Amino acid sequence: MAVEQVSRSAHGRDGGEAQAFTRQVVTIIALALVLVVNALASTLPIGGVTTEQVSDKYPDAFAPADYAFSIWGAIYGGLLAYVIYQALPSLRRNGRVMSIAPLFWLSCAANAVWIFLWHYELITASLVAMLVLLASLAAIYRTLRRGAADASTSELWCVHAPFSLYFGWVTVATLANVTAWAVSQGLGPAIDSPDAWAVTMIAAATLIAGIVGWTKRDPVYLAAFIWAFIAMVVRHGAPHPVSTAALGGAVIVAAVLGRALYLNASHQGTPSRVLS
């Protein structure tokens, strides 16, 4: 009987190890898929147009200056760090990191599908894909935040920080996708009063960032909004109502970010914990 119990226990461990290994491999493949599709979007390009060319067909005042999209380099660099980190053999017993893998696969699928839908100007469908991406990242974010206090410094920087930045930027991108959809549908406010529409979107983004930032005290998440707002100021210049609103949003979010940094550092007592 004792021998049988030991055998079952060993089999369970081996099965768990095999399952965790499979998750690690699929996670690597999922990110590779996203990177390839995004590369093809520029090099082919998919549908014969670039992502920016499609955006130009649905102009809106909420869009930031073009340089703002360089943040994707930081996002994908962070996701690459996550993929490498989660592939470590020692991480197979980290339930928190392993548990977000299926949600990450979903986010990668939504990201890749969005590229195709956007390039073929299926704007309504692209908004649905963007909402799926946002929802999957929100679920990942919620899962990681529940264990942030117990996370190691390496986990904070290689897992939590990349997904915080990704989630923050996709939140802004979702509002931009809503705006493009409204323009594509010829909705009055987006067409007739683009500046007023953009100010409304900025207010919504500021509210979302303020609520999440105040409750979660996550400076990386907040930094994505500040980056977007500053790029809007750069795009429109001054004096301009959208620039004024974006600058106001940046100041508000920066204040919430400062509070988060102060509380995190004072509560945890170490600089590496400003992320938690």
C-alpha cells in the first residue's frame, strides 16, 4: 500500500511537471505568433495597407502623436522577458505565474486577430477583438495583483510590470478603437464634434486610470496613460481643447502615480517594491 501511494504521488508530480512544461512551450509559441503577425502587418503589409494607413482613414482627435506607438517596443520587450522568465524550470511550481498562461494565449489570439480585422477594415469586428484583448488582460492583471505582495523582485519586473504596461496601453487603445468605430459608423458626435468627443474620451481614460491607480497603486499601469496624454498634447499643440484636456489628465494621473510610488515604498520599505 505504501509503495502504491508513493507511486501515485510520483506520477502526480510527473503529470504536473509535464502539464506545466506544456504551458511554458505554448506560451512561447503564442508570443512568437503575435510578433510574426505584427511584423507581417508592416512588411507585407497585410491587406496591402499598414496599420497607420487604416487609422488615417478614420481620423480622430483622440489619437496621440505617432511616436507614442513606440511604446509597443517596450510592451513586447516586457512580454519577451515574461516568456523567458516563465520558461524557467523553477517556475513550473509557481501557481500564480502558471495560472495566467491560458489567459495570455487568449490575449495573443485576440491581438493577432485584431491585426487582420483592422487591416481588412472590419472595424466593428476589430472592436470586438480589442474588447476580448482588454478583458483577457484585465483577468491577468487581477490574478497577478492578488499575489503581488508575495511576489519576488524578479517576478515583479518580469511578469507584473510588463502586464501592467500592456493593460494600461490597451485600455487607451480600446478607447481609440471605440472612436474609430464611431467614425466608421458616422455617429454624429464623433464626426460633427471630434474635439468634444476626444475630450470625453480623455475624461473617461483619466477616470479609469484614477480608479485603478488609486485602488491598485500601480505606477507602471498609470505611466501608460501619461505617455498617451503627453503624446496628445504634442500632436495638437497649444492652445487647443484636446491638448488642454490631455494635459489636465496627465497631471491628475501623475498625482495618482506619485501617491502610488510613495505608499508602495513606505509600506514595503524597499525600492524594489514600488511596483507591488
